[in-house]
Amino acid sequence: MNILQNVSLRPYNTFGIAVKAKAFLSVTTPLQLQKALRLEAYAERFIISGGSNMLLTKDVDALVLHIALKGISIVEETDEAVIIKAMAGENWHELVQWSLARNYGGLENLSLIPGNTGTAPIQNIGAYGVELKDIFVGCEAMEVKTQELVEFSKEDCKFGYRDSIFKNEAKDRYIITSVLLKLTKKDHKLLTFYGAIETELKDMGVVNPTIQNISDAVISIRQRKLPNPKEIGNSGSFFKNPVISKKVFVQFQKEHPNAPFYELPDGQFKIPAGWLIEQCGFKGKRFGDAGVHKNQALVLVNYGDASGMEIWELAMKIKSSVKTSFGIDIQPEVNIIN
């Protein structure tokens, strides 16, 4: 195994934070991962994949294992649906494009989400009315302690809003190696009601949308709203949209009648965090090389050489301001590594 020393992790995190790994190994097979976890010379390990949902605030004094397992295959197929297996190192958007090229439906609303497939279940990624759990069948993960492969069903994963077992009781215990997804082959369920998809489709001149049309619309919207991490460091949405009770919402709406909101099936209400942050005056603001994107207040950015701690201090300033102004707590969606 080719273990490298003192490697910059700047290319491996979408914020472009210039921290270093004490040791670094790119893992391309489950067997290689198993061997790497058995190395007695490295007691501490740190797992990184697409690096799209993390904020690194300091150097990593451990063996960094870069999960680069590749491959997409069909494991089960009927006339109506197909179950695919995607290895953890597959780029998520490329997986979406792979499915669309075969007219497999289910992933189109999740187009252009940064990161790799193996981290998707951890976050239960979601966008435009769809969450990973909606098409998720199961995943395979390696237990760090025993190096054994364990299968997780959808129920085992305990999915919640941007949440799963892998962020809670199973945190740091498993490394996801592959994911199973069930996609439709015909009679696709088209979801266009969320966000600006319907308006975008209309502007595109589309009357009877296909899954490819929906993907194109989502990509167009995201490209206007969100900066490309290859051009400016960011991790997409930094904060979760807060969910509040009906009682809290009634008072909130009385004080802020023009605030946007989404009523949830369980009777609670989701308030766009980006709107809250924008009302606090942070949209487009820059503090050194750390800042808030000019088009989307939910996105914190690294204009060049911001440290992870500078980004984090800005996030805490925003969180405090929203709490003071609205009495609402907003929580990071991004994993903070400190």
C-alpha cells in the first residue's frame, strides 16, 4: 500500500481548506480498506470521500483513508424497476447522469449534489422534494473494529431529515462501501411542485416533462443559486432548514407575515434558513476570505485562503444572529471536524 506522508487535503475537500494529513492512503477496493484498518502503525484513522459535506478546522493527525471504490452494476431487474449497486467512491452527480442515460427514474431531483455516493446515506441527502430514503434499498458498510462487511436495510439506517444512524449511534463505527438504490424503468413519478422546478420547465418550453427535463431544470436552478466548488470553495447548504412546531410557527408568522414556509405532513413547519440568514443581513457579506455567497445566503464560501476556523466562526456569528432576531435555532448541515 502506498501510504503518503504530510499530504495537503485541499484537493479533497470542497471548501478548499488547506490542512494537512499526517498520512494518506487512497483506498480502491474493500480488501484494501480491510488491510488499511488492520495497520497497527496507525491507531487513528480519518475517513474522507468526496469531501463535500465537511469543514476541516485543523490538520488531521491520523491516517486519512480516501474512499475511492468505483463501479456501478445492476443487481436486480423487472419490467417496472431496477435495483443498482453503486460503490462508495462513485461521484453522486455522475451516478445520476448514468441513471438518466438509461431512463431510470428516481434520482433526477437530486442532480448536481456535490460529493460521492458512499456519504449520501450518512446525510440522507435531499433536494427539491426528494430524499435519498425515497429510493434507498440498503447499503453495505465495513465495521471499523472488526473489518467485517455488514448489510444495512433502509429501516436499519433510521433516516431522518439530513440524518441517519451513521450520524448518531453508529457514528465512526462503520465505513460505507456500497449503496443499493431502486429506480423506475417506466411510469416515472415526476415531482415538479417543489421550489422553482415548474417555473423553470415552463421557461424551458417543456409541457410534458421527462426525467431528463427535470434534471436539466434542477441543474439550471442550482447553477444559478449555488457556486461551483471548483471555482469557489464551498460545501453547498451549510445549515439545515429549521423545523418548528405549529405553536411556534403561529407566533413566528404573526411577527413575520411575509416569511416563506413549508407545512410538513406531521403538522410542523419548515422555515428556509437562507431567508432567515438573509434577513439578518449576511447575504453577500465577506469577512476576509470567509463569506456568505451573493446569490444564496445558505452557502458559506472560501474566497481563497480562509481557514476552517474562520469559516466556523462566521457560521457561529450567523447562528447567533438568527437566534437573536427570530428565536429560532439553525443547525449546521455540514460535519465540523475539529
